[in-house]
Amino acid sequence: MLSLLYYLFLIGLCTVLIILSAVALVLCWPFDKSRRVVHELSRAAVRVFFGIPPFWRFHVEGLEHVDRKGRYVITLNHQAMSDIPALYFVPLNYRWVSKREVFKIPFFGQLLRLHGDICIDRGRAAEAMEQLQREGGRWLDRGVSVAIFPEGTRSKDGEIHRFKAGAFELARQAGVPILPVVLEGTERLINKNRSFRWRNTVTVKVLEPVPVEEVMATEPKEMAQRVHDRMAEERKKIRN
């Protein structure tokens, strides 16, 4: 019953957020092409979502590695839908790269569109890569970061699996650093029966960025493996 009530609360929260985001987008568009105001509204809503349950704990580490005025390709491990709101604890303006199916989810899909997030069709790999390079490059040119799950799908066993090269090709083409972020505990927020687990700890750990010089000097597939190994090692440390 408590989980049902919280889901109803979240529907109300998302409805308010969609309305405020739409108004902000219209009013601020002439001077806010990066949609920072819309992004900050979502950051505020996420803090409400995570802040109400009294026994949810969050550890955010490594913020000293973040240049708040910088732009990055952000890479994250993917465990659950709650990975998406968890990243909002990192103080950057960014656009998500998401599969087309996510944009069809009620409320959530509308928010992604208001944000200007990048919708790709994973079934058409060549077109998806071209769209990622084109739209991702456009946002990066505006000074906005791009967040990607390089595994391409959720991990079913909790391990960080092989990274695809798309995120690293985008970083190399745009000439921007890569910001690895490791998530732990997001997969435990919601049980298999869709009820919330009311006692849980989530860790968001920002690793030191891969500098532009290293990005430009390294082939994307090799860079994907390097970043994967760093993130997997850090995740083991968090678990221990």
C-alpha cells in the first residue's frame, strides 16, 4: 500500500514537473538554448523524489573532478531505470541518449522530449550512430554534456559488461573529455514486484575525467575498454 501511495505521489510530481518544464521552455527559449532551466527543474524534482523516504541514503563522491562550466561525454554503468534520476546529483547540464522505447513511457517520455534528449533506434545501428554524432555534437557545441550508457542495455547480473564504442567516438569527434560515473545500489531501490525497498543506500561516484589529449590520441574501441576497466575496478571497491 505504501508503494502504491508513493507511485501516486510520483505521478503527481511528474505532472507538475511536465507543466513547469513546458512553461520554462517557452519562456526561457530566447536566452536559454541549452535548456538549463528545464534541467534544473528536474534536478529539484529528483531531490524531492529521493529525499522523502527517510531510510534512503545517498553517497555522492568525486564532485571535485567536475568542472561545472565544462562539457563532457558522461559514461555510466546501467542497472535500473533509477540510474537516470541518480545522475542528477552531478551538477552538470546534460542531455541523455535513450532508446526509442523509453520515449514512449507515459510521463517519462514527455519529460525526455522537453529536455531535448536524444532518441535513437537501437535496431538501426548505422542510423543510430549517425544521429548520436549529429545531435550529440550539436549539444556539445552549445556547451552541454551528453550522458550515455555505453553498455547499451541494463546489466542483468550486476556486472559491468562490454562497452560499445559510440560514446567514445562522439567524444573524439567533438574533442571533449570523458567523465566516467559509477553507480551502485540503484538496482535495489525497486523490488521485482515493483514495490519500493524502503531501506537502501545508493552511491554515485564520479571518476577523474579522461583528458581531451588522451581521447584524441586513442582509438574509440581501445578507449572504451580502458574506461570500462576503470569503472569496473571502482565498482568493486565500492562494493567492498
